[in-house]
Amino acid sequence: MKKIVAMLAVLLLGIIIGAGIGVTAGIQIEKMWQEKQETSGTTETPELPETTPTPEPTEPPELTQAPEPTELPDPTPTPEPTELPEPTPTTEPTKLPEPTPTTEPTKLPEPTPTSEPTPTPEPTPTSEPTEPPEPTPTSEPTEPPEPTPTPKPTKLPDPTETPVPTQKPVSETDKTMESGFYGPLHVEGTHLADAAGTPVQLRGISTHGLGWFPEYVNGAMMAQARQEWGCNLFRLAMYTAEYNGYCTSGTGQKENLKNIIDIGVQAAVEQNMYIIIDWHILSDSNPNTYKEEAKKFFAEMAQKYADVPNVLYEICNEPNGGTSWSSIKQYAMEIIPVIREYAPEAVIIVGTPTWSQDVDIAAADPITEYDNIMYALHFYAATHKENIQEKCKTAVRKGLPLFVTEYGICDASGNGGIDEASANRWIDLLDSCGISHAMWNLSNKAETSAMIQSGCSKTENLSESDLSSAGLWFVRMMKEAGLGSEEWVLPEQDAAGSTDTGTSGSSGQTEVKFPAMEELLEASDAISFSVSNSWRTEQGYGIQLDVVIKNPGNTEEHSWVREVTLKEGREVSISQCWCASVTLENGVLVIHPEDYNKNVPAGGEVRGIGIILEIK
Ligand code: IDC
């Protein structure tokens, strides 16, 4: 009998030890967070617990074999005539074939053109007649075109109920390592807030796709972003359907990607940063495309990081291709409860229609069933200007909590010219509303939005000369916000509103302006053009025209049409257009209206039409 009791005891002990080992890995990150809680207030950087299942950080998933061969020509040459009123150019007008294979030795080629029907949000006109300048209950842009002359000042007129803070809520305390991290966050009114209800604004950077550039997700890189640049936010952009995407690449890659996320989350805990896990839909347009995968993924993430307050969940990067808000909402209503089951308070960010630009539409019909929900607003400063800022203001006035989880200071292709003036206006607006933001992208890809020089192969410990113009702008912006280390001595600012070529994604580029629009076409009293952006392409120029249709007559004009004969001497083709349809035949541009802007009152105008031409 004694013998039996003794054997049972041994058996029991064995089971307990076994179970203990089993759960150890699972609770490591929670432990890290708890340990940090106990030691908070110090700036030391504790060692990561040795037992955490850290995957090889240096091993980018299968990235060695294919040195970027001849980059495929732009993956999205097909215009997308269907979607209106938001123009939907699907090309990346400024995206050149990757010119420098040497700079991305380890990268794999870009996804094939066919797989990316709609990678780039459209360049949009700088003023959009179809957007109401003032918030209106209807989100449909059917209003008569109304010129929206000047950009709004950065201070919003006080919204009805929810006050918009007019200054950076936490700029002073942000400066130190201990601060800038506020523990678990929640959403109050239009803001993120800490437990005491103090508004919190997060600022930082987004990775490029984890499948392309996993190597920048490492502790040292994130420590630098935090300690030297002042970032308290890091976004992990995990494409679902593009190259090495989560839903299109098989089980091994899924594990790779989750490992990279885990490295990021651990480093974020270590560095007192917040981190966004971004389900980066793009060519898959509608988040419902991979909804079941998304549910599984977010269940796993929320369970794993249930007690890690650093983690925010972004459930669909940029719905596009005409995906409606109601369709996004349906998706959100299935994903949110999955996350909530494990992480009941976690902040969840929902993408909005038209590449996360139509926050005004979301504001008209927000998700009311759950707390701590925010809405993504994305912009690319050289493309998206007052019209999208109006959407931002409209949404904030209606009390919608926004999060700019992605923005660029170049155009919507991620390439092209930098528009610093527009970028600064955007940042002023965000800061004046206390809206958190993350800049696209931390990589050395040869594109303007990449923060690192394409010739730089470092993945940590970057210096000034390793940064591209976009990277330098970012560090400068953070410094000007009172963040970032004084040790960063930045080169003189580029010429204000400088336009980079985008061919190298780096600094030192020369300004590119299309020499003379008058050589190409001429205005009349019925139509005028202005160049809102231009850039060099391999064979010539890309030029973005803002078009104004005028009616010099005394009677209202119905279903207007304009024909403009191009001057000889240049080979011109239409790359994109919006808010009108445009054809080019025998050297004549023929411009037809859309339904909503087909009438021009006597002496009036139609604005907001944009055309991108390629010129050789
Ligand atoms: C771009 C990358 C580019 C990549 C492409 C894939 O910068 O290197 O080839 O995606 O389609 C977004 C998207 C983001 C885009 C970025 C620039 O969220 O994935 O990245 N952009 O086009 N929305 C607006 C712009």
C-alpha cells in the first residue's frame, strides 16, 4: 500500500513539472510585462528573459536566394475607371523599375504585376469639389462642387461635444524613456488615453512588409527608434496577400511571420513602446477575402499577448477596390469579438474605405457595440491634401477616434516627390488633434518613402548619413516635437517643399519640375491646368495636373466636354485621371465629366479633376 502511495506521488510530481514546462513559454511575455511593471520608473534596459522562444532574428525568411532581378515594371498599369468619386489610379506613376539591384541584395523580387491590381491609392486632387468642406450628415460626395479655397488652420473649430485638444497632450513627458509609455491604453472620445484619462498621442514608424524586410524588426533598431528618435510606436505591417504574405505563402511562412511579430513585441516591451500588429490587406482589397484566416490569426495573437498592454491590433490596413464601409463593418464585427475574448480592453483599429481615407463615412456610422475602437486614416502628403484633411476634420468633429497608422511624405505610390510643406501641414493637423501617427516605412528599398538610404545595408545603429530624405524628415520632425535625441545633428533641411525624384529614395536628389507646361498644352477661358506634382521617370516625366473646368458663358452648361490639343514634340500618354474620364486620341485630350460634376453654372467652375500624364 505504502509503495502504491509513493508511486502515485512520484507520478503526480512528474505531471506537475511537465505541465510547468509546458506553460513557461506561453507566459514569458506576460512575465516580461509584469516584471517591467515592478521595475517601472527606471530607464535600465533589462535583459530579455533567456527562455523566451525568440526566433532567430537574423534569419529573414527565405530571403537569400533571389537578388532582385530586373524589377518588374510597374505592377499596376491598369486604370480603374469604376471607382468614383475617389479617383482610383492603380498605377504607381512615379514608381520606377527598381534601378539598383545592389542595394537590396537580400530582397526578393516584387510581386508579379498580376497579383497587385490596386496597390496604390490614388493621387487625389488638392481640392475636391465633391467633398463638402463642412461636415455634413451625408458622407456621399454628391453635393454640388464647392470650391474649398484655403486649407484650414490647424486648430479645429470646437466640435459639438467632444473637445479636440489643441496641443500635444504629452510632449513634455514624452521626452524621457520612462514616460512616453503609459501602460494600458483605452479610447476616450476621440483620443487614446491612459488609465487616468490623460490624452495620449503616439508617434513612430511602420515597417515595410514583414515578408520583404523582416530584418529591421530587431531589438537594437527599435531601441534606436525609441531612444534616439523618440518613437513610442512601432507598427508591424504584415501583408496578407503580397509577397511572402500571411495568407498566400503557406504554413512555414506563417510561422516565420509570427516569429517576427514576436521579436517586435518583445522589443516593444523591452523599450516601453507600443506596437501595432497590422493585418496589411492591400491587393486583397476586401478584408472579408481572408476573414477566416484573420479570425484565426487574431485569436492567436490576442491569446498570446492578452496581458501585454503594448499591443494594439489593426485588423485591416486599407480596404479598397470599392469595398463599402458596411462590408468592412461586418468584418470588424466578426474580428473584434475574437480579439476581445482574450484581450477585452485592447485597442483595435479598423481600416476605412478607399485605402483608409474615408473616415468621414465611418464617422457617419461608427461601430457602437464595442469600446476602444479606433479608425485608420492614411495619407501620402504629396497626393492627399486638403480634401483628405477635410475628411479628417469632419470625422474628428463627429467624435470619431482616428489613428494614422500609416502616412508618407511622398506620393501615394510610396515613391515620387516629397512634399514637405504638405507633410508639415498634416503633422500640424494631427498634433493639434492629438492623433497618433506612424510613418511608412522602415526599409532601404529604393523608393522615396523608405527611411533608409537604398545603399545602406545596416539594420540597426543608423547614422544621419544612412537615412534617406524621408528618414531625415522624420527625425527632424520628431526633434521639433521635442522628442528625439539632441545628438542627432541633422543636415540642413532640403529646399522647402522639395521634390525628390524618387528614383533612389534617398537624399541628395535634385529637384524635378516639368520644365514648361506651356510646351505641352494651353489653358483657355473654358479650362485651366496647374501642375500639382511632377517627377522624373526613366524616359521622361510624370506630371500631375489639376484641372479646372470653367464656364465663361451666361447660361448653365450641362454635360460639358473639353478638348485640348496637345502641342507637338512630346510623346504623351495618360496614366491616371479622376473625377472625369479622359481620352487621348491623335494628340487631342478629350475630357468628359462624371455624373456628379457634369453641370457648370454660368460663370462657375468645376474643380477637383486630376490627370497624370507620362511624357517622353
Ligand atoms: C507599398 C510599398 C512598395 C510595395 C507596395 C506593394 O511602399 O514598396 O511594392 O506597397 O504593393 C499604402 C499601402 C502600402 C504601400 C504604400 C505605398 O498601405 O502597402 O506600400 N501605400 O504605395 N497605402 C498608401 C500608400
